[in-house]
Amino acid sequence: MNTGQAGDPSAEKDPSDWVTGDEPATGAQKSYLHTLARQAGEDVPDDITKADASIKIDELQEETGRGQ
């Protein structure tokens, strides 16, 4: 059940539904994403969008065992 409370996974919107998802990734997203990508031995484009950065962060967190 979606409680709407912070931390409730069912309350999170799919990044593809974000109004600002096509905007450039934030500085914090880029920094964390590049840290994860380095650990995973991957490259990340500098012009990644907010939505794509969020999706890639989730993927790399799972791959590297960080986060969550």
C-alpha cells in the first residue's frame, strides 16, 4: 500500500514519469554516479539526464552492492 511517506518504495515515481526527467542530471547525481561507475569499471556520459542518471544509479548500486 502506498502510504505517501518518505522512504515508502511504492511512493516513488518512475523516473520516466518525472516532469524534470529530461533536464541535465544534478551535480550530486553526477558525482555519485561517477563514483559508482568507477567501481563498476563503466563510463557514464557527462550529458546524462536526471531520469537516466537515477536509473543508472539504481543499476550500479545493485551491481556494486552499494546503497539501498
